[in-house]
Amino acid sequence: MTNRSDHAMTPRSTHHAFHALMVIGLISVFGVLFALTLRLNQSVSELENRRLANWPTLSSQTLLDGSYTREIEKYVSDHFPGRRWLTEAAFAIRTYRGVQVGDRVVQVKGAETGFEDVTKWASATEDTSPDIPTQRHDTNEVAVSEMSDQPANNELVVVTPPISHEQTVSSNISNAGSDKVLNVDPVSENEKKEETATQMTPPMNLPLETPTVSVKPSNEAPEVIASVAPPKSIDSVPPKPIIPQPTKPVVVAPKPPEAKQSSPVEATQAKPLNVVGGVLLHEGQALFMFQGTDRGAQGYANAVNTWVELVAKKRPGMTSTVVVTPTSSHFYLPPAARAKTTSEPKNLAAMRAALLPEVRFADVVTEMEGHQDEALFFKSDHHWTGLGAYYAYRAWARANGVTPLELTAFSKRSVPGVAGSFWSLTQAPELRNADKESYYYVPTTVTFDGTQYAGPQQKTPMPQPFFAEKSRGYIVFLGGDIPLLVSNTNAGTGRTALVVKNSYGNAFAPYLLPHFDRVVVLDYRYVSRNIQDIVDTFGVTDLVFVNATITANSGAHQERMRQVARGSSTAWLTEAEKRRLKQQEDAAAKTQASAAVSDKAQ
């Protein structure tokens, strides 16, 4: 009789035991790696250029509404062991799909607002000026990653064929006389009118299929089966395009006459080569396809004028200066692509003309001209560099009759660079390591400190240096977008500057330190403290408005600036909260009306 114990360690059972031990070992290793990942708790993904999720705070409300468990899922997803390696592999696979030749345009959402998720700060639309309506926005706009503390969306939307001079000319000719554009978005006619009136860019004309190029034999020029209807703005493509005469003869393959003179109907029915909201990848640099209008520029001037009326005019002697920079496209966009954009200098001229007479205007374009061979802008990011901001500072100084300091009066330093917002949007391989360093310039003629004001009322002081020297990329300036940041200096000028800015003001503000006893930096997107209280508390004597054309032309930015100037109590309510408040006010009004009728009847 055989004992059962004799079969306990047969080869088969030994094999199963070995597998069980391996599974247990793998689970243990995975657990240790996961624990180490949680322990390290990386806050920023340099690869994705965004902040990672934090462990949520447990409360009865978050537990009951399910947000606590949802945030835990996000945290685990962001801190999964080996996530960086897997993300790099995914980027590599996505990047090298297909064949990429020459320049190309990548369609992005959020381009009309400077690549920001405006839903986090531009929810209010109350008291909108009737002449400058609030701009509509897609709730799925791409966010700027680390620079604005928002997650980045890394999806390629559309990639168009390489741009050539022949394509540009052909597109313009085929659309001559046509002022209509195909719009495949299922929106009502009223929505279309509102979008046309308020958006900085023309309507998004995404084709049902990706635009293609029919390739002819090698001795002929490619024929574009797509066209673009010229915008109506005076800053855009002329209605009668002029083909420049080159100094040397250029041989272009002849085309049938009917291809050159298509009717307006035929041009409208053609598939549009859409570059609205596009980023052009050219010679290792990403360039925004600017589509600003005179109306957009006047809207920004209207917002600044609101500040002057409600803040500056109430305080005699207070100055107001506008510092708006063009994007890198103005300096580096290739000639073949310029017909697809509008002129930034003309846009700035329209802005300047609409400002109140007492507002000073810094001519940033003129100050930057002639320095194109210097690193004025990042290649992989939509921001300017510390050097680009320096030339804007010189323009501010000249506008105010101040002698600007030479660059030698600042200590040049650097931190490691990062792949910026353009990389986050496109994952273009040429942008991955395009900005190896981020240079910043520290004033040496004055001493200065830094304090941010936090808390529910933004009145709790906390130390915050003007230069985050342990960070990377653009974050080195002010440490990112802080709602209210103040620096005291020993300049001895008896004046205080209030810099009203979005992220473009981060690199600019430190240059004002040698000229003021105090520099107050206010990010209009995130500040909630009453502006009159801020001005009076810190003794502001000079207002400085800093933006780029890309954001200055945005209706959301303009309305947000007006809200802060008005000190509106509902400026930061959500749409649902505002609807509920409106319903309560309507109900109270009806009750009062009913009571009045009853009293009159009696």
C-alpha cells in the first residue's frame, strides 16, 4: 500500500511549487517597487512636462461623492512602477510612425488662448462689455503642463503636408473672391456668428479627411488638393494676392488655366488646408500660426482701459504701461507660411491705437529687431527666454523715460531646460532636446526678497524667491504662476510696480527690481484678492501689463482682466453656481413683485 505522502514531492508538484514561489516573488518585487515609487512621490514628469497627481485628502465629502477614490486612481496611474520607461516607449512609437519630410503643421486645440485650459480660471462671463463679447472656448483645450500647473494633452490632431511657396500661392489664387469657409462642426447659425465675432482665430475648418498632396513626376511641382479661404481681417491675406517677383527666374511647372481661376463656389467646396490653431515645425523650432484680428487687439486695449478707469485714475500720479510681445513666429516664420498668418506688428498697432492717451506703450518689436540671431524664444515652448524678456524690459524703460540697465548689470545663470509646451502638443522628435538650458539674469545692483500671499483671502505671507534656482526650464522665473507675489528691494526710488500678467510676465518681472522699492506680481488668472485692497496695501504707483499677442487677443483673458479690475464678487464662481445664484435672485424678484401687487390691490 502506497502512502499519500510519497506523492507529496513528485516532479509535477515541485514544478507547481516553483511557479507559485515565482509568482509570490514577482508580487513582492512589484510591491517593493511600488512602495519605493510612492516614497519618492515624484511631483513633476519632465518627460511629459506636467505635474503628476498628488495623494488626495480624505474627508467625508470626498468619500461620499466618490472623488477620493477617483483621485487615488489618478495617483496610482501617475506613479505606476516603470511608468517613465513605458511612457518613453509610447512616445517613441508615436513619434516615428510614418515618414516625416520637411516642414509640417500640427493642428492643436487651445492655440487661440496660449495653450491653456481656460476652464480652470475663465468660467465667469458676467458684465461682459457689449462691444467686446466674451470668447467661446472648447472645454477640451490643450493645457500647458508644468508652466501653468495643468496636465498636457499629447494627441496629434492633424498633420498637414509640407508647406511650399507654390502651395501658398496656389491656395491664395484658388480662393480669390471667396469669403466663405466650410465648417464641419455641427453648430447652430447663432453659434457660428458668435464664434466669428469673438474668437481670435477664424472658425476651425477641420476636413473630414487629412489633406493630401497628389505627387506628380519629379520634374513637376506638387499640386495641393486643398485650399484656404482668406480671413476677412485687414491684417490677413490680401483679397488680391500678389505673387512676388524673384530676383532670379524660377521655373514652375505650368498648370491648366481652369486650375488657376477656380470660381468662388469651387473654392468653397474644396477641402481646406487648415492652419488655424496650428503649430509649424520648421528647422528644429515650433512656431505658432498667429491669427489675431484688430477686434482681438482692441479687446485687450479695452481691458487695460478698464484698469486705468477703475484703478489708475483714482490715484493721481499712477502710470500705466502696456508690454505685449510678439510670438517667435514674427521673427522666424518662413516666407512660404506667412500668408497663412496675420501680421503681429499690425495687430499691436491696432492695440496701441485703442488705448487711452495716458497709457504708455512699450515697442517690444522694435527693441527685439536685429537680435533674431539670439535666443529670444524657446524652440520647444511658446514662451520667451530670459534674454527675450530683457529686450522687452528695455522697451518698457524707453516708454517710461528710464535708462535701462545693460545686461552686464545682471548675473547670468542657467538651469537645465525641459521639452516645453510645443513638445507636449506635438511630440516632434526635433523638439525633445531643443532647449538644453534655461538662462536667467539676476540683478546685482539691488538686494531683494520674495513673498507670496496665500490662504483663502491671499493674505497669508509665505517665503517665495523670485528665482526658483532648483527647478528646470521656464519654472525658474518666479517659481511658476503664483497668484500674488511681492519683492521688497533697496532701490530707494519710492515707487511700487504692480505687474498684471499671465505666464509671459514671469520672465519679465525680475528686471523691474532695480527700479522700484517694491515689485508686486499679480497673475490675473488666479488672483482672488480684491484689487483695490492690493493697490492700497502695497502702495502701488505704477501699473505694468505684460502679455504676448497670442493671449492678449483672447477674449477669455480680456474678460478675466476686466473681472479683476472690477473686483466682481462672482468672478470666480462656476457656471452652475452662477445659474443657481441667478435663479435665487429671480425668485426673490418675483416674490417682491407679487408682494407689491398685493399691497397695491389692498
